[in-house]
Amino acid sequence: MRARFARRKFSGLAPLGLALTAVLAGCQKANPPMDTLAPKSDFANWIYGLFVEVTAWDLFILLIVVVAFVLAVFVFSRRDGEAEAASTVHTDMRLELAWTLGPAFILLMISIPTIRTIFREELPAPPANSLKVSVIAHQWWWEFRYPGTSIVTANELHIPEHRPIWVSLRTADVIHSFWVPALGGKRDVIPGQINHLWFIANTPGEYYGQCAEFCGDSHANMRFRVFVDTPEQFAAWEKNQEAGPVQPASGTAAAKGAAIFANSPCTACHTITGVSKGYIGPNLTHIATRTTIAGAIMKNDPKDLKAWIENPDALKPGANMPTLGLRGPELDNLVAYLESLK
Ligand code: HEC
Ligand SMILES: [Cu+2]
């Protein structure tokens, strides 16, 4: 009886061991693309600092609990044959004060840095010299605009390093949540409301983002990328995006594709500057400058692009783009055109 009890107690540690193994396994992978523990912006740094601070208090609490537990079991427990003592607990003023004020003190030490971080991030107006970016969440892709310019792009946000980025968040339909773990905390995108987020990215690179609020069938396929550029790279990118679309040389497959596009139902939903105006789907004026398509779930190459146009719903359940029955050379030319739109 006694042995079985002991064994059961031991197996109770198994979940703890599993959890620890999982955490350690997660730490081993160098630079995973969505890592909050490798902050790459000031906002992400604040959150990381808060995490470390709160964890330190947690460990302190753990230490107190373990010490109290050991004392209770080995020092203050009733021995065999010992008579039950009158309760000391409810008569010892110091003990009562300690366990009332102790937790209150620890809660205070956790809430002060938390509230400080919240206020640091909640600015009433954009910081000086900030780049304004307007994000519009759609089921199931992200639209990015740069107020004051003609730039409209999708799923891949370009920003310069070392400059405050003031992000305004709107939604075209339901609630979504904007989250780039390496660059900062989540912010919900709520119908009828504009939310803000700001940060200063400090390391050029490519960072992964993900919608973090369940928003329907393809919620998990609503991903995006943030490219933190050097100021020179960003200026070049901005200049190219503001220019009109590339005109394919006549006689090429791309030129044939351009004619197919201009006369297709694609124009009802997709804008290509000077060619079509549609707002249901991503702007395609410079689609060939993007590395991914369809909420960053597929590569932007002829193979994936073809598969996407052939049957969007098969690749992204619920996608708001219909299958239009294009195939053969027609589809090849259309894809050649899209891939020419640098
Ligand atoms: C009814 C509106 C509609 C029509 C018509 C339509 N699309 Fe789309 N398209 C969308 C939507 C919405 C998306 C975004 C889907 C997603 O990622 O969830 C999309 C995505 C795309 C993308 C990926 C863009 C990116 O950057 O992620 C391409 C390329 C594309 N469409 C091309 C076409 C072509 C070519 C046609 C015509 C054969 C077409 N679409 C017809 C609505 C439409
Ligand atoms: Cu979403």
C-alpha cells in the first residue's frame, strides 16, 4: 500500500519532466522565425525584459514555497506518538502578517513593471520622425498601405531599421490580431475601430508574423512577413513600389498574359495601377517583388502561382478568390505576366 502510494507520487512528476523537455527542445533550435525570446525591436525588448523580471519573482515565490514545504514536512510535522499541539498558526501574529503582506508585495512588484510597459507602448500620437503604416486585415490576408504615398502591397511589410514605425490597424471584416513575435506584442484588429502599435526595429532581416485571433476557416493560413531593411534598401524599395507597373515587351508571353488579365474577371477584385481597380483581393501592381503569396503560405514562383490560380480553395480553405477555369497556355501566359510585375 505504502509502496504504491510512493510510486504514484513519483509518476506525478512526469508531466513536469515533459514540459521541461519541450522547453529545452524549443531553446535548442537556433533563431526560430517566430521567437519572442530573441527580441529584435525596442518594444519586443521591453516585453522580454518584463518576462525576465516576472519570471525572477516567480522563481523567488517557488523558492519560498519549497522552503516552507520542506520545513513543514521535516521540521514542524507531528511525530509518531506526539500529542496534537494547539494550533500555533492562528495565534502567531507575525506569521499571519507575513503571509498576508508577502503575496501583496510580490503582486505589486509584478504589476509595477507591467503597467510601466503598457504605458510606454501606449502613445497618444505618433512619435517624431515615425514612418506611418496602415494595416488592413482581411479574411485571410494582410494589406499594407503607406499614407502619403501611393504604395499598396500585401502580406509582406517593408520597414526601415532604427526608425519608429507607427502602425494603424483596421479590419475589412472580422476581428484579427497583428503579431510579429520578434518585433513586439500582439494587437487586436477590431471592426469599427483603429488600433495602434509602434516599435523601432533594430536588426535588418526577415521576420514572420501571424494572425493571432481566430478569424475563420483559414485563420492559420493568415500569415505575413516583415522585412526590416537598411535605410538605403528601404528607399529603393519605396521608389520601385511608387512607380507604375512594368510594361511587358510586345510579343512576349508576359504581353499575352497582360491582355488576358485586362479582359478577365480578375480585374473585378485586383488592382494593377493603370489596368484595373479592384479592392477585394491584394494589389498586384508589383506582385513579383514579393517572395510569398496568399497570406505568405506559398512561394511566389510560377509553380505555386499557377497552382493558386487553378484552385485557390484547395490550397487555402475558404479563400475569397474563385476558381476561374483558366488553364493551358492561357494560364502560363497570365503567370508569366504576373511574374514580370517587379
Ligand atoms: C472575387 C474576387 C477575386 C477574383 C475574381 C480573383 N481574385 Fe485573386 N484574390 C482574391 C482574394 C480575396 C485573394 C486573397 C486570398 C487570400 O490570401 O486569402 C486573392 C489572391 C490572389 C493572388 C495572391 C496575391 C498575394 O500577394 O497574395 C494572386 C496572384 C491572384 N489572386 C491572382 C488572381 C488572378 C490572376 C485572377 C483571375 C484569374 C484572380 N486573382 C481573380 C480575390 C479574387
Ligand atoms: Cu485573422
